[in-house]
Amino acid sequence: MRCGDPTKGVVHVDLDHEITEQTADAFQNCLSDTMQFGGYDRPGTNPSLSVWRWQFGPGRGDAAEFVYESANGERITFYNLGVASGNEWQRCAGAR
């Protein structure tokens, strides 16, 4: 995932789903696990986007989603489901 800007990449993720100094390693582990253990889930809300999803627990909200542009693979955003902030990086990272 590239640095990006306020609309995509890590900058966007940090602005919308805060990554702190204390959660930076958990964010990286959650992202890595999602890419390793997840899979293509569905088209995104925008027809040009796709979602890669990792269901890391039994609950509906126990999942992380990575959204990317279908045509070129540009990484747009990454978040956890089930929480308003979308940033329970430790919970996701500790799931495997």
C-alpha cells in the first residue's frame, strides 16, 4: 500500500481509521494477514472498485476489507468491519 493522499493509500486510512504509534505494528500485521488469508469478496460500491476480505472471526463484524481499483490494482482503503472507527487493528492482528 502506497503513502497516497487524503483520497487513497495509507494517508487516507490514517485520516479515516486512525493508525497510532501504538497500533502501527498491528495495522501492518492486519494488512499482511488480510492479503495472505483473505480473498476476493465482491465488487465495491463503485463499479470500478473491488473488495478483498478476510473473515478473521465468527462474527459479522470480525472482518477486514481492503478496497482497490479493479483495473490497475491501486490500493484505496483498508478498514475493519463492525466498529464505527474501522480501526481495531490489534483485534484483527491477534486473530491468527
